[in-house]
Amino acid sequence: MQRPLIIALDLDDAAKRRELLAQLQGESLFVKVGMELFYREGRQVIHELKENGHQIFLDLKLHDIPNTVQRTMRELASLDIDIVNVHAAGGIKMMSAAREGLEQGTLAGKERPILIAVTQLTSTDEETMRSELLINQPLDDVVKSYATFAQESGVDGVVCSAKEVPLIHDSCGSSFYTVCPGIRRAEDAIGDQKRVVTPQEARELGSWGIVVGRSITNAEHPFEVYQAMKQDWEG
């Protein structure tokens, strides 16, 4: 799989989603289906996107007891998605169960979806960790530990800020997937994100994949912005 630029389809309704994809001129894309979209449209949106030739990152961030996560992943694997994720904070047993469920649910002749684990949301900073999550270790140490636990659990990679990719590769190796949200153009507002970078910076830091949402989906000319960001990403 090539290093993807993944478009987050975080839109209000199906009409807006289809209009956006039409404006992207029918390209075969890598898209992210998040909780809002999946809970609103369910399996049908996955089938529709697959029928139109798109690859899918199903971003549901599962975090529950191991048995529940295993059984849920078994169901999700049957959807023929390409990437799916859990929260690393669920622990080693939960992440191992997620991997097992994916293997059980992957259809014969199909590749198992890539499994990645969220380290810390890119809307989280060190102050939030200390004052609200009651985590007193430095953010980089927490991210590195979560990535290491994920790798030990059989997880293929992590969701992280691009700023943390070098330290993750130092501890987990360069082949460990790093999927990085919080991507903005230099001129864009950062919104509710805290740890943000540009596509070029993400590439230079060694990210495997990036997730871009509002910079493209809120743009007046989405295709032009997509092409410009893709060029920056691919160098």
C-alpha cells in the first residue's frame, strides 16, 4: 500500500459527501469514515464507497473490554475495510483481542485490515493529560510507551501526531505504521487541534500516512486544495 493522503469525510449528510467526492473528479481516493458518518449511515456507506473504488480507514477508535472488541472487530473485518483502529489506552489484552477478531472476520482470499492504535488524540496536550486525564508523565513518553505496547500486542501501527513519528520509529522501527491526523496548510486555522503540522512537515518527519479533513472538506475549491496538499505530501 502506498503512503496515503486520507480524506476525512466528516460531513453533515450524504448529499454533501457525494458532492465533495464528485468535486474530486472521480479519483480513486483513500477516505476516512469516522464515528459520525458510520453511526448515521452504517454499513451502507462502506459498501457505496467500496463500489466507487475508494479505500477506507474506518475510524471508530474502539475502547472496551477485550471480548467486546474482539467480537466487534470480527464483524468490521467482513466489511472489506483497509484500516481500522482502537485506543491504545485499552491495554495489551484488548489490542491483542482486536487483532484476533480481525483475523477471524477477514474473508477468505482477502487481506486482513491494517490495525492501528490511537496513542493520544491530536486535540490533547500535556496540560490536558495532567489536569484531566491524571497522567503525569511527559506526552512523548506516554506516546512512545503506548506505541510499544501496541506493537507487542500485534498491532500494525499507531495514530499519532507527525511530531511524534521519529520517537515512535526509534522504539518500534521504521516499518511500524504511523497515521497522522492534525494536518493543516500553513494558512489554515488549527481549530480544536493542538499538535498540527503541514503535509510537507509530516513527510519530512517520516509519517506513513496523513489524514486531512477540514482543509479540504471546507475549501471553496476542494479539488485544488487536495491536489496542492497531495503534492506537498508526496514531494
